[in-house]
Amino acid sequence: MILQALTQYYERKSGANEGALPPFGFETKLIPVIAEINEQGSLVQLRVSDKESSSTEYIVPQGVKKTSGVAANLFWDNVEYVFGIDTKGKPERVAEQHAEFIKRIKSLDEPAASDKGVQSLLKFLSSFDPASLKDNLHWDYLLTNPNISFQLQGDSQLVCQRQAVIDTLRETKPQESSSLCLVTGERDEPERLHSSIKGVWGAQSSGANIVSFNLDAFNSFGKSQGLNAPVGKRASFFYTTALNHLLRKGSEQRFQVGDASTVFWAAKDHKFESSFATIWGTTPSDIKDDPDKYTNAVKAVFNAVNRGQLSEDDRDTQFFYVLGLSPNAARIAIRFWIVGTVSEFAGRIKKHFDYLQIIHGNNELEYLPLFLLLVNVAVQGKSDNIPPNLGGEVMQSILSGRPYPYTLFAAAIRRCKAEQHVNYPRAAIIKAYLNRFHNTEEIKVALDKENSNTAYRLGRLFATLEKIQEEANPGINATIRDRYYGSASSNPVAVFSTLLKLKNHHLGKLDNPGRKTNFEKLLGEIMTDIPPNLPATLSLQDQGRFAVGYYHQRQDFFTKKTSNESGELR
């Protein structure tokens, strides 16, 4: 299913006018050096571009899979293969490489074999002397072994882009070894070694494979390597080209979720492709550089769902794919694969943000991005400490509509206790988990005075006791939260008797009698539904309710004014 969807994406993009993918047998490659030759086979000039510039990208014949042996690319390669210049002190090997480069060009069939550009290139290679370049302005750069290709003087394209070459490489020849391709269902010669996939975070820089068999233990029925899972040469080219395109540097259809390099695409061209990555706000720079872009992207999804702007065609036939890839030794592991329609995903994303809604400060983000959720459950708030599988699990739960992973909820509780602090993202995670798990609106967005749950009431009580202490001791450096939060949220019976005794001392220090009276009224209201025999322990879910109760009550204190002389809580 994954390879089929990628193959279909290639077929869609290869027919696009702009940003089209390379045709079968070709790839986009950085070629910083172009050797311009004339029809007589003489070198006219070397054109050297900035290696990092996009102007050095050319569509060239697909490169071979490099190993320790000698294997030349067609019409392009590094200096050692193309010019036979020794850059590493191995002259015999370089001579062999250069000979292999020429041999590949000579082995071309018609119509490429008789093409004017190809014939001129062979004349050049047959008479070329590497020593003639030593006085060239770019000699030192050539010794860094960059990639080189050729252009015939007067042409606007490379020799390898001439129509005769393209027609020859595109031609499909019948093979006796052809078999049914597992991706297309058509007969094709199986690809023994699939092209490498590059751009997966943490994988080898030279690329890794999704389909790979490199040990005898992985083989069966006497077949070796890619023949164990026969994928035709065309399908192999299509899916690897499409995936490398999605993973390319600067791609707007990829983002990082934990250790999973995540790519996404639609079955047909759709604007959802351009906004999907922005919705998640997966890095700090996404939010810091343009917070409005992130907020507007989320709002656009909300509006599309609320106003019914997604068409019937979108709901019924427009599929959307999300693929998470992570490194696994020399291979690439599929972390997650999620398929749904555009409207299904949009609706589930909206529900996710609805679940996360909780009262917060005016200067905080209205919609919490995925990255911010993950770093707030990581030790020391560092992205390096995010559990490797957690991001993918959260993504799966959101897009599939399933409950959030227990590990996310448990991590939020742990961080609240470890740091003695319930902040906005953690409170949102806890609220979202509890409501989604129980499929109810048990926890409201703001303070819920009608919620009689003991753990929730205890959280409110703890926040009120802390507030009394703060007002009784203005400028206090540490409150009861810094010392007692962990115990109060997990073993209330062992703590609250002490805290309630301290409360009397703190109330006695308040100068405003009206303020003292209103605090006592609030305490009475909160403690109405708390049983006299406090629970010895609270379950993890009740610890979550405690945290949200504490957070709600604190936010209620922050948002209401206490400036009237009677001390009334407003």
C-alpha cells in the first residue's frame, strides 16, 4: 500500500508543469561543474557554480548504487571517473574508473549511440589528457572530486538531456527474467538493488533502504536481495524518486515528529498539502518566526470543517497519506502509516485542538503545537529528551481518532510532580487525555465549580491554600507547592492535615477582614464534596484530575480582580 501510494504520487507529479519529477531512468542531482565541448571533441570551457546553489541541480541519468567496486554513472560522475584525475593517490583504480565511465557511454543503443552530442563526447574522452587541466583556473577545486557533466556548445541542455538519450533510456526492453511486480501487478524485470532513500533524520547520509535483503538469513526459495520481494524496475524508480522528493531539503511536505521523519501527500492535488505541516508547528522556529502563520493554519482547518467547505468529492474519494520513517541500522523503519480522506483528517485535527482547549494567559498560544506538547513532557524541557516513539504515537492517535497514548499522559503527570508545577501545555494534555479516554466532557475548559470529583476538589483546595499563603506572606520565595505538591497529588491523607493547620496561621496574618472571610467561604465551598476521610493514595488518572483542578483554580485567581475594599473575590 505504501509503495503503491508513492508510485501514484510520482505519476501525478511527473505530469505536472512545474516541479515535475524526473522521467524514468533519471534523477535530480547537484552538478557543480559543467564541461562545455564542441562538435570536434575539444574542451571549450569549464563552468563552475556554487555547490550549494540550486542552479547546480540538473536532471541526469539515475546514478548507480555505489559499492566498494568500480561502478560508473552515465554521462556524469566525479572527477576521477569523468576526467581520470587521481585525487586520492590511487592512480590504478582511477584509470579503471575512467575506463568504466567511457565503456558505459559506448554501450548505449540507438538512437543515443549515433547522437551528435554523444559522438562529440566520445571524441573528447578518447583524446583528453588530464594534465591539460593543471593550468586551469579551477584545478584546485577539481581536486576536491566534485561531480561533472557535459554540454555541447550551442545547446541549452546537457548531453544527457538530448532527446535521443532520453528516448533510449526510457525504452523498456523485454527481459526473460521479468515477473509480476508486487506494486503495479504488471510484468517487469525485478529491481535487484533499490535506490537509496535520503533525508531521513538519523539514517546514513548516503541513504538507506526500505526494501533490502543483504544477508542469506533474509533470503528464501533460492532468491537473493530484491528478488525476494519482486518490485519492477519502473515501480522501484517511481516510489524511490517520489519519496526522495518528499524528503528533500526544504520540502514543505515533511516535518520531524520525535525521531520520525514524517512526509505527507494527497492522492490528488489539494491545498491541504500546503497547510498540513504548518498545523503542527513542529519546531520552535515555526512558532517564533511567524506565530500568526501557525494560528491561521489551524483556524483554516476549523473553518473548513465548521462551514462545510470540504466538498463531497473530498469526503468520499480524496485520500491523504501520512508516513513516518525512522532509522534502523542500514535500513529505514516504518514508524507509522496513516491513511484517510482529507475531511476525516481535518475533522480529527479539529477535535484534537478542541480537546486541548483550556484556560490560559493572554500572551500564550491559542492552539498548542505538537512540538510544544512533547518538550513539556520531556526531562528539562529539552527536545533531545523526548521519548523516541512518543511523537509518532501521538500523531497516530490524533489522525486515527484513537485515545492519546498513556505514555504522554503519564509523562505529563511525572513532569508536574518533578518540577512542582502545572503549566498550560501539561494541563491541556491531561484534560485532553481524560476527556478523550472517557469520551466525555468531564474536564471543562475553565474552572468547574460543579465538578464534585474528590481529586479535582483537592487540587482546587491546594491552589487556594497556596494563594492564602502568598497573600499572607507577600514576596515569598517558595510556597507550599514547592514542598508539598508531589505528596498532595498522590498521597493527600499524609499532607492535607498539615496544610489545613498552616492555613489558620496564614489567614490570621491577613489585614483585610473581608478578604479573610471570602477565603473561608471559598474553602467551605470547595470542601463540601470532599469526604472527611481523605484517600490514602490517588490513581494516576485522579492525579491528573488533581493537577487540572489546581491549574483551573490558579487561573481563576489570576483572571479575577481582588481590588475592592471588602476583599470580595471577583
